[in-house]
Amino acid sequence: MDYGFDFSFLGEFWPSLLDGLWVSTRMAAVSLGGGFVLGVLLAVARGQESGLVRRLAGGFVDLTRNTPLIVQTFWLFFGLSALEIRVPAFYAAVVALAINTSGYTCEIVRAGIDSVHAGQKEAASCLGLGRAQILRYIVLPQAIEKMYPSLISQFVLMMLATSIMSEISVEELTAIGYQIQSQTFRGFEAYLVIAAIYLIMSWLLRVVMTVCYNVAFPKQRRIAQSRAAARKRTNGNAQRSTAIQGAKS
């Protein structure tokens, strides 16, 4: 295969790439934040005693989780326009991403809520805390803490899903890649650059969310550090024991 790589287009198109990166970053930040808040509210609603509230929340979650994101986006952008409700492409993309994120976030947080021991809720109730206080101070912090790694993975997937929004003419990163390859006919190089940028974005999102975890849950950070130190001491003792036995033999 005789193929010469040529990345000279970067000199001309790097401002467009930065613009696309900024649009993708804004879209991801707003939709993930909104989707997280909505997902937590849905998780709480699914645990309510009212059967109607549970069914409504469950139906909404099933609808968002069992229909494709691109179909939800098309409905918001093209479907509503048929009813003469005009939604700008960027806002349609953000709403679709937030709704889709909320469905998965709801199930993740609900699993965390179910994992909180009932004895803690009963003890808090005996101390005079109301249901809202128990939920806010006892249940939700533990639920989010336990399920945080799963939330990170889900948020990375949703951030990568912003690339779909080029289908409704949002000028995000993938759309810029379309434009570059159509003008330069360097599709391999263009999408290689786009893939590298998404890889960096995924890594940065994980770093940011890990920092947030360490700030929000310092207890777990101290536990992890103490466990790492204990493993280090154990390994050191094992190495010294092996060295002593070798010297004796």
C-alpha cells in the first residue's frame, strides 16, 4: 500500500477544530449536568410510595432507555418542527442528550439507593430526621458515592455521543471532520485527528470527575490511600522475608 500521510490541512483548519471542540464541550457539560440532576430526581421518584409517581417515572425511564438517541434527537428537531415548534439544533441536541443521560443515570443511582442498608434509614428516623432529610443526608450521598465509577463510565459514553449531533447540523467536532474531509479529501487523516481529540476529551473528563470524587468524598480517598500504604508495607515485608530466607540458605 502506497499512501502518503498529509496533515498539512491542520494549519488551515485548526481554528475550525477549536470551534467544534468548544461546541462539543459546551454540549457535553450542559447535557451531562442536566441529565444527572434529572436522573437523580427520577431515581427518587421511582422509590416513592405513590404508585402513580413510580409508574410515570418508570415509563419515562423505559422510554428513554429503549429508544435510540438519534430517534429522540430527530423527534425534538424534525418532529416538533412539523408541529410548528422550532427548536434550534444546539438546544435540541442538549435536551436529547440530557433526557437520554437521565434514563441511565436514574437506574445507576437507584441501584445505589437500594444498596443503602435499611437499618441506617431506621436509625436516622429514630433520631428525628424526616424523609427528605434522610434522603438528602443519608441515602443519596452513599448511593452516589457507591455508584460514582459507573456514573463516570456512563458520562464518558454520553460525551462521545455528542458526535451524533452532527446529523442535525450542529457544528460540533465530528461535523468539522466532515467539512475537512470534503474539502481536502484526506478522510483518513481528518478522522484520525478527530479520534485523537475525542480520546483526550475522554481522558480529561475522567480526570475531572475523579478530582470531583476526591473532593466530594474525602473519606473514601483516605481509605484508598491507607489501603495502598498497607499493600505497600505488606509487599515490602514479603520482599524482606524472601531476602532473609535466601541469605540463610
